Amino acid sequence: MILSPDRIRLGASPTDKEAAIRQAAQLLVDTGSIQPAYADSMLRREGEADTFLGNGIAIPHGQRGDRGMIGQTGIAVLQVPAGVRWNGDDVATLVVAIAAQGDEHIAVLRRLTEVLGEESLARQLATTRDPQDILRALDPDAPLPQGAPAAAAMPAAGGLSAEVEAPAAAGMHARPARAVVTLAKSFQSAITLSHGGKVADARSMIALLQLGAGPAARLTLSASGPDAAAALEAMQAAFTDQLGDNDADPDAPAEAPPPPARADLPMMPGTVAGLPASPGVAVGVLFRFRSETAGFAETAADPAAERGALRAALDATRAELRDVAAEMTARIGAKHAEIFAAHAEFLDDPELVTEAEAAIARGASAPAAWQGAAERRAAALAGVGDALLAARAIDLKDVARRVLRQLVGPGAEAAALPDRAIVVAEDLTPSETANLDPAKVVGMVTSAGGPTAHTAILARAMGIPAVVAAGSGVLELPDGTPAVLDGDRGHLHPHPDDMALAAAEAAMARGKDRAEAAREAAFRPAVTRDGHRVEVAANVRQPEEALAAVAAGAEGTGLVRSEFLFHDRADPPSEDEQFDLYRRLAEGFGGLPVVLRTLDAGGDKPLRFVQHPVEANPFLGLRGLRLSLAEPALFRTQVRAALRAARHGDIKLMLPMVDGLADLRAARDIIERERAALEAPAIEVGIMVEVPSAAVMADQLAEEADFFSIGTNDLTQYTLAVDRLHPTMGARSDALDPGVLRLIDMTVRAAHARGRWVGVCGNMAADAMAAPILLGLGVDELSVSIPNVAALKAQIRALSRAKARKVAALALNCGTAAEVRALPGLLELADVA
Ligand code: PEP
Ligand code: MG
């Protein structure tokens, strides 16, 4: 057992944080989990990171390098009913010491994050006299206990009470709440404040903020205990004095704001503006990437030698692709490496190889024969008018270039990659991106491409700052030009002056620290400075990602792209097969919400086992839900599997590409019939808002859908009429366009008016400049790729909703996306990840 009764100590009263950590660690020493010196490691760790999660829970743990001192993974809980000061104003009442050798403790950690969201439960655990309460609450396999309102959260019985008024300027926001907490702690009596049917312990900042007491709201103050009269009097006086908030700017943070995280890199003359594709700042020199290979002769005299050379090049490319796939798996995960395994298939294509060998027999050189054959086949694939085959044509060109490089060597330029290179290219293929030497490349900028292109996705996964769609001017900048690349804002600054350079270097250093701090705080909820919570979830494609998502701090998944579970298969998966996948997803997320999107095939996501019609505009055709309704057997199978799996977790169904009520009703009808047949419990059924008509009709759709999630990738494509895969129009497809923002605003208002929640699961949610606007527009949940979760949570924690609202209002009234991105308030709010 990782946690057992003998690892729980109730009623402790350590004098300070160090004593608390040592006492908690001792429980692990006594039960044979760790060597005594591991306690020192836990204390050293505190110097590097804040382990306070919130709601009175702290999780001290040792430094990674000291895992050798752990005999056996263990967790111990020290209950400190009176609380022990952790950092700043944070007071810990449950000190959960963790000694982990591997991932065995993740399930308990995940459970802790649930407890964290249940304030009354956390309070109850802080004072319970029964260790079983703590064991049950942290047992990932048991249902989460309901927290009974703790005594302190009941209006202080039998005591004194009085009416008070919240500060007139801005109500009970963070600073006055903090003043109440500080004052309450100086008395022994139990003190509570009640408003709107809610009761808050005056020592709990979160509880006070959750009262939602607006400007001049009436509250009931109660106190009971030995010094109740004095407490009541002091509190009343403090309220009369507006809790120190009389001349305050309501948006001002309670403490001095942290220094800006990023460089102050204004648009200097010569700055090139593109679209942010991968965050971070890089300082380096420009290097124009040319994918050409060295020149070669068209003909050759010895066909046998040429045939041998081609075969050797094919073998060498096969080996190279295996190496690249292995390296990419290690660096960024198997999902991104699959594409290279798929490339290898072309090398065994008999028609392609036969065609090349026939050309060799006719006197062509091996490189000329190979290039000719590959180009003809790629053109044939691209010309069929089928999205799947067109994508394969790009892959074929990519792999053909690899073979050519084996035959004739790289172009002269490619060999000269300098240190700290900011690679400039028209666009990069996946293998070109993956082949870039990470020791030398510090940034990427493409003249074409878009933020949803492969380059952007791989750059993000590799952690290399990138800007796309910067226009053809970047291609004319000479090699060796010193430059700063700002992947957060989408800017390239050639020839930066000393001040800009220094600012960028400082931003890079701070960015590293921030990323580390964000990772450390990944399990803390994303609550803004003024007390507003936003759910941050992860987008996933398969059950295997659940653990990584939760470990990264995700509070569930806001988008399971289920079509990827069926990727590259000749036959549709059976109901049982799908049930197994969905059950594993639900269990992997351990009760956290799993928003399972039904098959979103068609458009840019063709499936082999679906008969996609030949369409001139596949994005405007049989896509998403339309396809599911056209293939009801396929849809029913998926729905049944999901309904069965929903017994194993919190699965919600989400319908993609809904264009109006007719399809929603038809789909709900099928879902309800399958549910009744299975006698399964009802589950929430929501829709993606990614077609403009859905946003416009959101008021009516909200009557019949349980929630909305805005797919900004498609919503942008359809609103601005720009193909999301268009090779040169990427710069036009900016989700911060006021046209898109107004549709989001419309959607959120319509949903909230009917009590529905709204998420955003498109790439926009991970754009540091978009997050404040989405928050300001009232979006309730953001779902992003796993590597972005911790940084987004950190960014939200540093924001104030009041400021976000102001900037969102300004954005809605801007004329263009560029104007939105240039809003000074926005730069400041984005300046925090
Ligand atoms: C979207 O369109 O924004 C979305 C999240 O769905 P996908 O990218 O899978 O089409
Ligand atoms: Mg979509």
C-alpha cells in the first residue's frame, strides 16, 4: 500500500514548515519507505519549487536525483488542524509527503486534485479524527466522499452576529478577502461570513471569494468563541473601513505583479510579423533552409551500377527512417513518429521502384530515374482530388528527397547549418523539421504554412520557437543576419539592437524558469487573481495519453479525437474493441471528464474504411456528424461503445461539425434509442461549434445540447473562408480575427443564458495571446495539447478576469486580427507564461 493508516498522523502541530516536512517524512522513514536523509532532499526541493497545491494541501517531495534514498514508493499524510504557514499566506492543513520511485503515486496525486476541487471535503479532512476518512478520500478506486460542511463553515452557532457591507469599489475581490483572512486569524473564535445562501470560513480566501459578494453586497458576519465580541467589533470596523479597499483599483493585483516574463520587444522598424506557431524566444542568426540536393547528371553509362546505387540508397533511407522514427519517439512520443514509419512504405512500392529501374535501363542516371518516377507518382496522387491521397503525395515527395540525398548528397547550403540557427524556409516537410539538428537550431520561421501545419505541430512538440506565414520577405534576408525570433507574438526582429538582444536573452532565461515553475505547479487549479476558476483539459487521441495528460496537470480531456483511434485501418473497429478503448480512456482519467468526440472523418481526416465520396470541396461535404448520420451503423456502434464505457468514468459525447438543429436532433435520437436499448444511464451530449451557423444559432442549439466546445480551427476556416491546410493563405487564418471572436462571444452568451458551459478545444486555446481574450469572453474550459497544459494554467493564475474582460471587449471592436494582436493590454496579459 502506498498510503496506509500507519502513514497518517492526525492532530499534528508542527511549529513551522520545516518541522511539518520532517514530521511527515518521519512517517515514511518509520514505515520503511525512505532513508532519513530524504527529508533533507524534500526541504531542498522546497527551495526550488512551491509544493502548496491550494485548499490547505501541500505535497512536499524530494529532488529527482535522490530517488536512490527511496526503498519503496510511499505517501504519508500529516494532518495539521490549526494549519502551518507554507509560503506567503498559504497555510497547509494536510501535508502529503510523497516519495516516488516511478509513476505508482500518480493515481493518488490525481485523486488529490479532485479533493482540491472540493473545498468542503478538504476542510473536513483537515479536522477529521478518523484516519479512514483520509484513506477513503485518497483511495483512487473508491468513490469521492462528499465533504460535509465543516463546523467552521456553518454560521458560527450560538455566537454573535452583525450585518456588514462588502467594499463599495469592487466587492469581495482578492485584496479585501485577504484582509479578512489576516484579521480572522488573529482571533481564536470561529468567524464566518454568509451571503446569498453560502457560508464561508473567514480564514479561507477561496471560500470568501466564492461567496461572490459584489460591490456593497450585504453579508452576515458571525463569531463564536472566547473572543467573539472583540472579533466581531474588529471585523465590523475593518468592513466599515472598506477592508482597505477605498481608493483601490479593483483590478490591481493583491501584491506587486511579477515582472513581465517576456522580452519587451516592440515592433521595431524592420520587424516581420507572422503568426505564432510555437512559443518561446530565440536569439540567433538566420539560415535559409533549401531542400535542394546537390546537382546530378541526367544520364549514366552503366545501368547495373546505377541500379545498385539506387538499391543501396533505398536501403540506407529505410535505415535512416527507422532511426528518425526511434529518435522522434524518444524526443516527442510515438504519435509524432508514426509518420516516418508510414514513409518507409513508399520505399517498398513495387510500381515506383520498377518505374525507376525501367528508366535506368533506358540510360537515365539513378537520381534522375528516381526523381522522375517519384514526381510522376506524386502528381498522380495529388490529381485524384482525394484529400487522403493528396496528403500521401506530400509524404511521397518528402521520402523521395531523402533517397535523392542518399544518392547525391545534400546541397552545399544544407551542410553549413550554423550554431544558433534560426531556420528560414518557405515551408518545411515533417522530415525536414524532424531532421533539423536540435543542438544547432534555436528557431524556425516559414514564409508560408499556417499555425495548424505539420511544421507548427512538430515545432511545438520539440519545444522550438516558431513563426509561420511570415511572408516571402523573410526569404530575402541574407544568411547570417542576426535576429530575434518571438514565437509568442509571431515576430521576427532582424538586426536587433543591444537593448533588444539583452531583453530577449533575459526573456529566454525567465521563460525557462517560468516553464519549470509552471510544471511544478501543474496540479494547482487555474484560478485567476480575482478568484475565477477555468478548467484546463488536454486534447488526446488515445488511452495511452491519459496518464501523461493527468501528470501534466490536465483536469480531464476536453477533446478525444476518436477518429485517430481508427487511423490507418482497413476495417472499422468492433463495438467491443471501441468499448475497450473508451473504458481505458475513462479509467485513465480516473473520473475526470472525458469529452469523447464522435467520428470526425472527412475533410482533412479521411479514413480508409469509410467510402468517402469524391468531392470538389471535401471540407464542405460529407464531414463529421454528417458522415455519421449517412453511415448510421458506424455511428450506432460508436455510440453503444461509449454508452457502455460511460459506466467506468465521466464520459460525455460530443458531436463534430454540427451545422444546425436538424442534425443535432437526428443524432440525439439515435443516441437515445441506443441508450434505452442498453438500459444505460443518460450521459451529457454536447456539440462542437465550428460552423458559423452553429454560433449564430447557439441560442436554439443550447436548448438541446448539454454543452458547447468551440473548434476554432474549423470555425476560423469557415468564417474567414480560408482552407486550414492552404499552402500560402495561412496568414489569413488567424483565430483572433474579430469576425471569429464575435462568433465566440455570441456562442458564450447564448450558452450561459441557458446554463450551458462552453469550452474551446481548437489550437487557439494554446495561443498565449488568445487565452486572456477567451477568458474575458467567459469561456469556462480550455483544452490544449498536453505540453501546453501547465503553462496555460500558470498564465491563467497570473491573470485577472476583470482585465481580461476589458481586453476582450476591446478586441471585439477591433477591425482586424493584427489590431487585436497589437492591443497593448493584450500584450501585457499574454506576457506571463
Ligand atoms: C477544431 O476544428 O478546432 C477542432 C478542435 O477539431 P479538429 O482540429 O480535429 O478539426
Ligand atoms: Mg474541427
